[in-house]
Amino acid sequence: MSQAYGNAGQSNALGSGRRFGRVSAWIGCALLAERDRWILWCPVGLGCGIALYFALPREPAPEWGITALVLAVVAGWLSRRNAALLGLCLCLGLVFAGFSLAQWRTATVAAPVLTEETRALWLTARVLRVEERQTRVRLLLEQPIVEGPSSLPRLERLRLSMASKRLAIEPGDWLRLRAVLRPPSPPVAPGSYDFARRAYFERIGAVGFVLGHAEPATAPAGLAAPPGLFNEITARWERLRQRISQRLRADLGGQEGAVAAALIVGDRSGLSEATTQNLRDSGLAHLLAISGLHLGLMAGTFFFAMRFLLALVPPLALRYQIKKWAAVGALIVAFVYMLLAGATVPAQRAFLMIAIVFLAILIDRNAISLRLVAWAATVLLVFSPELLLSVSFQLSFAAVACLVAAYEQISARRRLATGGWLGAGESGWLQGLTRYLGNVGLATVIATLATTPFAVYHFNRLAWFGLLANLIAVPVTALWIMPLALVTLLLMPLGLEGPVVFLMGLGITLLLWVAETVAGWPGAISLLPSITPLGLGLLVMGGLWLIIWRRRWRWLGLPFVLAGWSTVALHSPPHVLVSQEARLIALLGPDGGYYFNRLRGGRFVRESWLEDQGEDKSAAANRGFDAAVGDWLHCDALGCRAVLAGRSVALVRQPLAFQEDCRRSDIVVSFSPAPQACATARSPPALVIDGSRLAKDKALSIWLDEEEVRLSSVAQVSGQRPWAWWSRIELGAP
């Protein structure tokens, strides 16, 4: 009997071993068949390591990343004769390389950060950038020198808001002003946008506002490091961008001038809130992000125009390779335009890709491939790993990668010759127009599907009529606005751009009309709660698996995409939201909407909370506690008491309410410090949230049910990281 069982076990083990061997062999064959695609996973590995670094709750020791990288390299060398182990070590090496790059970048950009608000003080600083908004001016300043004795750290950069300006302020100027400084803003809720992290990598140590007006000043005599050649060149270039923006806005006026400035030099400061909202709701906001479309149109227009003009001279056309001359000229135009646009992330990515395309023309090669996208992503991640977390990086690379992958798939099936994808066959104008509109529609569908997860994650909005709007707006931008924009830049030094700017303005007027019309249609947008970080990660990895591989096994990425989208359905809105210092509190009513303790002040926080939960931010205007219907919420002069999910929540306005609320409520929220006996005034103890606790936790989200109370704080989600200045206070750091 025992021998029979032993034989059966041995047989099962052999069967399992054979099945595992067949699966391993199948995976090995599939990988070998697509070995030309392995290089495309290089930026993915780096991105995984960068994401791992930023996901840690604490700052890792400096040696962690480099030690893990060295171990992976050594293990790869020792296992170089085993293909499977070598491949695993290479993958881990890429991940640890991304981790190390993020650590190195965080250490190199470290700069002093303010940890508490200051009184009004006089300071002198150098202007780096000027953004003229509707009613205010926003200044980015460097090398601030505080007048008089001060215990403030030596900050490198400030971002200040000023009500108006009486003197012409340009980059490179020195200003003397009186300002109130504050630390960079923490997230308004756990998991929300983290401006403090962005400010850290931009070396912005404080934000604030200017009291009164700025005065012209000279560089302080005791300045440790006067501006060098690079800073002077940067200032001159910023002045040029500012003057072009002012000239366009003066020539066109209104929102047409603001859109022209956004399209040509990337200055969106003049855009009104209504215009921005219309562009988002119509799915046309991408047209204002200077990226591949704009750089491609600028460089492409110059390339074909220069080649056409050179072809008109027979001696040049017959003796020289004028196509390569045009490619060099177009590359220079693309570089200059990238600098005019402020060298944003989409512009950098687009320039890298366009540079490779024109380089391919110079060496007679075809460069439209996913390798082009992969190399561009790798270069950006190596030099600026924090870009992985930026919405511009995610949107631009998602759209371009999916478009190029679709191009590869369709061209591989020989549809280029028949016009299936940007076809160029001989046909009449009607067929050509139909083919062009079809290509624009297909490209819009692909780009929309690729960017929708990121749009939902960051903006909680889904534009349903974006395809129709783009069918009109993209041709108008490509064939009308951007070519005239190039001519405008060429004529502006001569002062002859007036008629061209007028014609460009007509195209922008049509663009704005399309945006306003489509945004006004019923059901133009859907508001969705944010995808969880885990869900976004599943979507990204599943999408990459789908577009990188070519064989049928790429469809294994589809379940990951579906699993990522399913996290939206699992979203559970918090019952209570508490802002920093408990100045703003939101309660989830029985109707599924949020009600606020105050409607004056805190507009940005209220609207951000609603957008994070997939609600229309306009609902914040009329949802005060006095608008609550039913008996779930009662308020008086001392405070408010609500019943949510079977739990009693008290909001204390006056200290006299503590005695009763601490005894009768499960949760007590107060701006002023609560008595120490409040938590133990009842059994089970109440959860007390007051100003002293929020000084450490910052904003809070609370979920209630009859079994437990779940709480998440900004301090908990952000962790003890260099950009989380509030964690330094908790640890007692200076």
C-alpha cells in the first residue's frame, strides 16, 4: 500500500515537473521570439524603481539603492551562463537603478524649507519668472535676502503672489518687497496632489503674498554667489518669453490673446477659469500643453517650407541633399521653440523624439518606433526621476506610446499603402479629406483611451464628446493656427506680424467656440472618483504589456487593465473630511453629497475635496450645514452634532460644548485644544481631533461604520520624507 502511494506521489511530482517545464519552455520561446522588444522595458524598469522609492513611508538610508544595484550586477555576472537568472538580475538591476537615481536626485536638490508662517518682513530677491494672471501677479524669486535680524533658514527660492504691479517687472530684476511667508502647502486630503513635493524638487522653500507693491532694487553687496553666465542667459530668455506673451495678448486681447500666448510660449497665466474649464470639458485641454503636436507642427512646417523653397533653386536641388539641410533647420526651430515654451516635460519629450526623427533623416533611417519613445522616457527619467509622478509626463507618454504602437501594428499589416493609417495614396480631394478626418478620429480615439486612466486619476473627469471636438479643433490647430504661429515668430523681430496675428486670432476664436459649444452639451462630462494608486499601477502595467509585446500573449495584460478599472467601483467616500487646523469640515450626508461647516474662505480646499470624490465642484457653493435636510444634523451656537453610519460626530465651536459632546459623541472635532479628559469621558473612548493633533496629522479623512472607525491622515500617507516638512517638526528636526 505504502509503495503504491509512493509511486503515485512520484508520478504526480513528475507530471507537475513536466507541466512546469512546458510552461517555462513556452515562456522562454515567446521571450526569444520578441527579443528585439526587450529594450522597450528599460524605462519601465527604471520607472518601477522610482515608483518604489516614492512609495516608501520613510526616507531610506543613502546606501540602500546603490548597494542593491551592486548586488544585482554581481549576481548577474555570476549567473551569466544561466539565461533565466541573468534576465532576472538585469530586471532587478533596472529597478534598483531607478531607485538609486531617485535617491540621488532627492539628495542633490535638497534646499532649506520654511516650517512655519512668518510675520511681515522686508526682503530683497532676484526675479526668475513672472506670471501675469487675471487679477494678480505670481513671482518666482531666487536668492532672497531678509533685512534685519532673522532666524529664518537661507532659502533658495520663493513663490509669491502680488495683487498688482506698478512697475514693469522682468526676469533678472532685483526687487525689494514686504511679504508674509508660509511653508509649501501640504495635500488638502490624504492622497491628494502634493504641492510640497513638487516645491521641494523645484527648490521652492516658501510661498506667500506681497503686502503693497514691490520696489526696484540692486543686488545685495554681500551676496555669496552672484548670478553666473547660465543664470543670465536664462533670465534673458525668460524676458524674451514674457515680452512675446505680452505682445500677443496686447495684439489680440481677451482670451484669444491668452490662448495665443499659451500655444506659442506656454504662458497660461492669462487664461480665465471659464476658458480652462471649457477646454477640459470638451476634451481639448491637451491643445494648450505644448507637446508633440505643437513641436511637430512647428518643425514639420519649417521642414517642408524650407525644402520647398530650396527645391525652387535647381542648382541646389540637383547637387545637394536639401532634405537633410531642411532637417537641420527644422531641428534648430524645434529646439528654439522648446525653449520658448519654457522647456516643460511634454516639450522636452517631444523635442527628444523629434530630434531622433530628424537625425534618422540625416542618416537615411526610419525612426518612428516605440524605441524612440523608450529612449526619450529613459533620458528624462535618468536626469529627473521625479517627473514620473507628474501628470504631464504620464499623459504625454501614454498618448504617444499608444499612438506609435498602433502605427507599428497597422503598418505591419501593410495598411499604409492603402491609406489605413496616414496613408498617402493617389486619390481625389474628397477621398483625401475623408482619409485625413478618419486618421484624426482614429488618433483621437487611441490617445483618449490611453490618457483616460490618468485623467480620471488626476482630474476625476471624463469628456464624452472629445472625439467630435478634436475632429474640428485638431485640423484648425494643425492647418491654421500653428503655421501662422510660426510665421508670427519669424516676423515679430521685424514688427510685421500684425496681419498674421489677426488671422491666427480668427482660428483661435473658432477653437474657443468649439470648446464652449461642446462643453455646454448635456452630459458632456462624467465625474468619477479617483482610481487608487494600486489600480493605476495595474492599468499601467497591463497597458504596457499590451503595447510592447507583439505576439498573442500580449492579451494577458487585458485582465490587469480590467482589474485596475475595477478599483473605481470599490471607491468608498469618507464620511468626514477635516482640513488642516480644522478650519473646514465636510460631512457626507444621507443623499451622498458633502456639506460644509463654512462657505466663506477655503474655496480651493472645498473644490478639491469634491473633485477627489467625483462630485461637481460647483456644489460647494450652496451646501452649508444650514442646507442639510433631515434630522441627521443639528447645529446651535455651541457647535453641531451629526449622526453618520450609526456614529455620533460632534463639531465643537465653543469650549463650553466640550463637556457634553465628549460624553455623548463617538468623534469630537474642534479647532481649539480639547481637554485631556475628553477622550476618556465615555466608554468606549471618543476619538478626539483638535488643533494640536492636526498640527501633526494635517488633513484627515474618516470612514465610519458600526464596527470600526478608519482614519487616514496626510502625515500618514506622506510619510517621513524630505519634502514633508511637517514630519521634520514631529521628529524635532530644525
